[in-house]
Amino acid sequence: MADHVRGASRLWRSLTLRAAVVVGLFIALPFLLYATFRQADVDRQQLLLQSIRVKGLTVGRVLEERLQGADAIPMFRLGEELARFQTDGIALRLLFRPHDAPPDSGFLYVASAPPVAPDDLEWEKQKLADAGVLDRLGQTCEGDVPLALRFDRADGRPQLITSITPVRTRRGCWALVISNDLTDAAEQRLGEPYWRAPEVRLAAALYFGFAIIVLAIAFDLWRGLRRFATTARGVAERRIEGRFAQRNRLPELEPVADAFDRMEDSLRSTASELRHAAEESAHAFKTPLGTIRQAMVPLRNRVAAEDPRSQQALQAVDAALDRLDDLVRAARHLDDAVADRLDPPREAVDLEALVEDVVEAYSADATARNVGLEGVVEIAALAPMGGRLIADALGQVIENALSFSPPEGRVRVRLTRNAGRIAIVVEDEGPGVPAAWLAHIFERHASFRDAPPPQDFAERGQNFGIGLWVARRNLEAVGGDISAANRPGRGFAVSLIMSKAAG
């Protein structure tokens, strides 16, 4: 449960997840706001339209009684009759269709108030025909037809047809078309889609402008972080000579860049001090060791050959001196390896030559153990850095393989390509490792020569069980990896995988 909580907490702290949430909100917000404000605008337009319709229907009801006697009113007097009921902002149009007219014939404009030019009347009639209103009236000529048909007059002024009142008489079908001029800004919006509203267009322009600015800032920040990460990898792999502060483009990252530069300077300084200290320590130990060896010469000459205890003591001293020489060399080697991990050399590494040199260095040990050791170079490859670290890791793995190999066994070191990456594979014919232990073999002080292994490998002491741990540490320092597996049948294989190598 705790792991799930920590995983969820780590996921939430991810900048990528937070950025995705912000982008989702950024996309959803305008749609939600648009839907909300659009519904409010629709409700407002409905109220306004209802008010206009009521006004038009009232005029239509009054004129309906007059139209019942329209057959008795001369055509030229109908315009005067409409003018009596026409008010500001309301336009009245009277159309007529005789009963004996052909089925496909339309309505005729008879009169209008206020007066309209004949061409404009025809244009308005065509608008009604296109909307299908006149066809429906021609079939029934009954029932008020409420509308909200918006159109612009020939003079450019917008109008809204609110209703058509049909009246059937003996001569034919009369239709009174009532429309309202849209004068103020609110009325002029009637019948138009909400997205054409000026405030919507202004809000959209501001939103997209803001979105462009935010995206530009986010892209610049992302590019700056990517450049920072590229610089860090380049510096770690010794492909880039410059400093973080020189390659940084974001002022806000200047303190971080300065801190990274100081950290890199400190690591390089520490590596240099370690190398000097290792050299000085080795020299300091070599001098007294050499003095002791020289002092042992006259003692060895004075001790009689028939004095076995004295001869045994001299041999013990010689063995101890040899052991001390080995320890001094090992200590310097470890110090140099630590320095290389802090500040790997920049020189590219010929892995073919490295494998051959390391195999040759361990040939004498393999011969002494009666184990065959061979190097097989299947490809030519270069590693970008860390030659000494890779060589030390390979040596640790070869030594481990030799120690587990049976007499007359064989250890093979192959430089090959594994799953698209360059790898050095060390294969032996030893007993392998129990499956339950495979996950622990690269841990510090892990050794399985005595079964079963302890729960805490550190309890086994400090003198063994670090070879594979050192190999993993060295490979990780140069960006590589290491893995191990039992071979089919019998034996063990350890793969040293290079992070970047040219093959």
C-alpha cells in the first residue's frame, strides 16, 4: 500500500503529468464557457424575440378583421389601410394569391407600409419563398405562422420576420407579413449564431493570443531544459567542453547552471586530488618497502641455510612484502578507478584492443588454474570514454569466472552486439548461480561460495564479494549496464553492455 501511495505521489509530482492536466483544462475551459454563455444568450434572445412576436401578433390580430373585408377594398386603397396600423420599427407586407391561380404560381405583393420599391418587394418575397413559408400558406391559407426569419433589406438594414397571418376570402388567400426593424445591438443579434457575437470574437482573439504566449513560454522552457539535459549528458560523456552557464539561455536557470558548473569543478578537482594522492601514497609506501627489501639482503646472507626457523621467517617477511606491494598497487588502482568515475578520461576506447589486453593480462592466472581463456572479437567498436573503468570491470568479471571454472574448463570473452548494443560477454563452464540469488550477485559483499548466503552480505567481511559490485559500479559510471544469466546446460554468462559505442 505504501508503495502505491509513493508511486501515486511521485506521479503527481511529475511535470509532464501536471502539464498534461493544464493542457486539458486549457482546451476544455473555452468549450465550457462558450456552452454556458451561449445558453444564456439563447435564453436572452428568446425573451427578446417573444416580446417582438407579441407586438407583431397584436398588430396581426387587429388587421385580421380588416382583411376579412379586403375583397371589397380597392387594391390601391389597401396600402392606405396598412399605413393606419403601421408604427415605427414595424413593417407590414400584404400578399395575395387568387383561388383560380395555377398550382405552381406564387403570391403577389399587393401593398406595403411603409412603402417599398417594387424590386425590394420581389427580393423580400423571394426570401419567403426560399424559406418554404409561401408554399405552406398556398396549400392551407390558415393558421398564424410564427417565425424568426432574419434577413437584410436591400438598403442593408436588418429585419426579422416575426409572423405571417393568412386570411382566406372568396377571392383567394391574403397573407399579412409582419417584420420588425432590428435597431439596437441586442436586436441586431437576433437570428445570428452566437459565435458571430462581437464579444465572442474578442474573447476568442484574446484567448488564442494568450494561448500562443503560453505555448511559446512552455516551448522555450522545454527547449531550455532539453538543452540543459543535453549539456549534462555531453559533459558527463566528455563530448562537450563548454560550461553550463555558457550554454544556458534561460535567466531563471542561471543559478542552477552555476551550481552545476561548481559541482563539475569540484568533481574534477576531487578526481585530480585522488590521482595525486594515490601516486604520492604509492611512492610513500614503495620507499620504505624498498628499504626493507634492501635491509633483508644482509640478514639473508647471515642466516645459515641449516637454520629452518630463520629461513621460514625470512620467507614470511618476503611474502608479506610481496603482499604489501600488491596492496599498494591495488590501492592505487582503486583510487585511480574512483577518480575515473568522478572525471572519466576523454579519450575514446578501442574495445577490440581492450579485450585483447585484458585477456592477455589474465592468461597467466588462467594457466595456473588449468583453465582455458580465449578472447573472441566479433565486431570492431569504440567506446566514448572510461577505458580504465571498463578494463577493470572486465577484469573483475574474468577473475570471477576463472575462480568458479572447473579444471580444464574454458572461459570465453566475446566482443559482440547484443540487442542492438555493444556488449562484452564473459562465459564460463562453472556451476552457475541459483535463480533465487541472481538478483543479488551485483550487491556489495555478495558471495555465494558458501551456501546459504547470509541476509546481510556485509556480515561476510570486507575481503571478498566485491568484484561484481565493482564491475557494475564502473559500468554505471560510464553510462553502461551489466547483466548476468545462467547458460543452458551448465555455466554462467555476464554481459558488460556499453551505453554508446560505435561499431
